[in-house]
Amino acid sequence: MDAHSNEGRPPPHPRGATSGGGRRQVAWAVIASAVAGLSTYYSSLTRPPVSLKSLPASYALCAEGHRIYTVDDSKPVVDCILVDKHSVTATGTLNEVQLAWDEYQNELIRTFYGNEPTAKKPLPVYDVPEGSIVVPGLAGWTASWTYGFKMQLRLDEAKSLSDVLDLLENHVRDNPPGPDTWIEAMGWDQTRWSDTDGSFPTAADLASRPSLTSLPIALHRVDVHALWLSPRALSLTKEHLNGSFPSAIPGGEIVRDPTTGEPTGIFVDAAMNLVPIPKWSAWQMRDYAERTVKDALSVGLTSIHDAATSLEEFELFREMDDDNQLPIRVYAMADSDRLSPDDKNDIEIHDPSPAAHVRMRSVKLFTDDKPDARGIMRLPEDDLQKLVGEWWHKGWGVNIHAIGDRANKAVLDAFENVSDDKDEVAARRPRIEHAQIMRVEDLERSGELGVLTSVQPTHATSDMWYAETRLGPDRIKGAYAYQTLLKSSRNGVLPLGSDFPVEGINPLLGFYAAVARLNTEGKSPHGENGWFPSERLTRAQALKGMTLDAAYASFSEDVLGSLSPGKRADFVILDRNIMDESQPFSEILETKVKATVVDGKVAYGGI
């Protein structure tokens, strides 16, 4: 990071000097006094040659040329921000933040140092590199433990069934398992394989390699809504179920061979709970969490909304925070599916402050999923209504996973029926997580009710190649309709997330998808202008969605989400200007994070 001194800068051009001895002498005396005052003033400012990796408690950060994007309507772009300890205390030009610092120092010396000028502390001023910009810290949407787990065996990199089997064989060779050790991994997607017809794989596929035949293998699909078992894993599951598989599973399915009726090896949604996969150990969970945090910071995430947190996982987050090993903010949603009846009675909201690094004040419910072309309602409408009411009346925020139009309608019905007072509903900020396919009339209804539609833009660009064919010309009008959802919102709020590990962890992939509606090769079914381009977001809207709107969705907009005086100093330095509308969309994909700062301290990077 550039750092230099203000010494040698000329004072402002003096005004009022005229010819004539007496007046000239008076004028020069005034100028000399002014210069002396300015020298004293500027001596309190320094641009020391230190790395951004070791920031002091107080400093100014500058990107002159209006390259700090604050997401604050009163000052959308500024040259500099003033940081004191963990908060932003002023924004504006360099001169404005210098004056704010000087006033702050004057107040300190008046109060504590007998008005002694020498007690003033200098203000370090740091300049980001030319071309770089500063934006508020970004928020991501995730199942955080699953991301760390996924990264230990990258099935998502497989382009064929053969690739998956190669990866498994290599893993087994490098990590020889014991006789009862389950091989567990995540990330396969049969629709992307070049050597199959796109249908679900089978247990027999996993037994096609001699080194894998006898092993219990359980592989989670990329969306974590289907589990692929080996013959040995199927056998152990059958034993666990006392020798037979149930014929029907509410909210789930065991895929069966149409001829023999025997399980093929694919268990969907609630059926996955039947498989006796050993629980992760404490050290595994800690390892997965630390990997998630490390990678999240490297891509500019300062907050994550963890969308499916068990009590055990939540306690580990708190333990990491107590150990000062959690340099990121976690807004956890209790996973209702993983709470026992006793847990549901005893669980309490944990929300010490909106700026806390670990919070849990919402619960996550599930309605439907789509492991392939079909959707499954995991909760019938009446059961959903009852469950929403139970959590609502306990004071919890209620966030509901809904993808298809039937599920989204059911969720809106539940929120509409939970209270006759729409203002009360809106004040509780209920959320639909994903909100991918909605009836056209429900796009507007969500806004009228004050229900937040928390969306992940990469879902649109992942699904656009087949969505219109599957949904038809009428239903597609309510799908991935981000601009419409934003305009329908009561308060102009559309939280955006990254949905990792289902999608990539980099939030700029979501930013790109939101503003371009193109795949990473610059293509879409509707051409280079984007898929349904009227639903594109502007760059300003997308940035707000990933910062201030995400903070609003987690009840923390008063302290997070924008670079405003009084808010936490969470920000990211990017190596190019993604906010410049004149730049091609492809530039967004090339952008790198130079530094991620949380609470005014560097959590990742350095210049």
C-alpha cells in the first residue's frame, strides 16, 4: 500500500495580499501565522511506509477519485474513510476526514490531557493502489460446515462418472480406510457428466472399480439433497433398518429400479436420514469450519448467513469466537430438521449484539427440494403452517427454504396466516431462502407482506439452459425475477448471497450473475445481452444486495452493511472497479481481492 508524508505540501494560496508597505507586512504576518498553523496541523498526519497487514488502531484509508463505494445514500462515493478502533467515524475527502480527526483529538486533549497540543496523535493515511476500489464487507449464504467438508475431496471437479471413480480410487489409495471406515464426500452432479445420459448413478457404478467394491461409500450430490450409496453402504443401511427398506418416506424418496423394485443406491431428502453415516468428530468439524472461514475471507466475505446450523455446530462457532479464532461474522439459522423435540423446547435465541461475531435468532425450515427435474414437498401445507406458527410465537425469526412455485405459495400463505397485521409480519423480517420459481402474483404478494426474498443469482445462470423448457412460457415469467422482486419489496430490499458450497464461494460470481445474467463464458439462451435482461440488477443494486440488504435481513443494518459513520469498519479492497458501468462484465470475473478487513483489522491479504 502506498504510504507517504504530507510534508512539503504547499499551503492554500493566500488571499487579500496587496501592495503597500504596511498592508504588505500585515499580510505576510498573517500568512506566516497561517503557514505555522498549517504546519502544526499537517504534522498530525502521516503516510508511513507500513503494510496494510499491520494497521494501527486509528487511520484513514483513501482511494482518491471517488473510489470508495459506501452504500450510504448520503455519500454514495467518497475519497476517504476514517477508522477508529473497530468503527468508521467519518467519510469524505481527505481534508474532511483530517478535520474530523483533528476535532476528535482536540476533544481528547481537552478532556484528558489538559489541552496540551503535543498530546495529539498523528493520523496515518493509507492509499489503496491506483485502479483499486473499496466496498463494504460482502455477505455470503452458506452451509458452512458442508463447504469445508466438500473441499477435502473435490467431486465437483469431475466432468464424468469415470472422473468420480478416479477421484475416489486416488483418495482411497492415499488414505487407506479401515474395514469399517465410511468414505464420505460431496459435489457430484450427474447432469454435467460427459459419459452418461444425465440420469442418477447407481450403487453398481461404485462397485465397478475393484478397489471400491467392498467399501461403504456415501456421496452427497452438489445440492446436498441426494445421497449416492455403494453396495456395502446399502447393505449396512438395510441392517440398520432391521432388514428392510420402508416403501414410502414422507418428504423423501428411495429411488428404486423400475423392474426389480430394489433400491438403486440413491436416497433423496428425508430418506438420507435413514443412512447410518458416522457423525463427524469434533476435530473434523473444527477443521471444516476453519477451512470455510479462511476461504471466505479470501474472497471478500466478512459475514456469512449459515443456513442450516445444528446446536453442536453453533456451540463450536461460539467456542471459536471465545478463542478469538473467528475473524468473520456468523448469522446462524437453527436447522429445524436437526432439532430433537427437547431441543425445540429448550433452544434460546442468542443475539448479544448486532455486531457480534456469532448470533442465532432465526430458525430454518424446509419445504421443497429439486434433486433432479422433480420437486418434493418436504412439508405438507398444513404442517408448514403449524410449524411456522410455533416458532413465530416463540419470538424466533422464521426463514424457509422454498424453490418451486407451489412451495413459495405455501410459504407466503403461512406468513400471511400467522398474523392479521401485515406491519407486524414485515417487522419480523421473515425470509424465503432461494425463492427461485414463483407465481407472477406471488412476486408482488411477497413485497406486500414484507417477506424478504433471499436469492442467490448464480442459481439463475446455472439453471437458465433448461429452466424455460421445464417450466414453460408462463411459469418462467415468475422465475429468477430479481428486478421484479426488488421493485415489489416494501423497503427496496433484496438480499443476495452466494450459496456455497452448492455454487462457488466467490461472491463476485453472484454479483456478475445478477448484473449480466450470463454464464462465465458470456453466453445465455437469449444471447449476449443476458437471460431475460429486464430482470438484471444494476451494479449499485447488486452491491447493496450483498451488503446493506444482507445486513437488514439479519437485523444488523444499523451497524453493518455500509461504510457510514458509526458502523463497523468491515470492508474489502478490490483490484479493479466492478462498479464502473462502462466496463465489460467480464472484468468482474477477473477481479481479485487485495484485502479483507473486519472490525478495522486485516483478516486477509495485504498490499
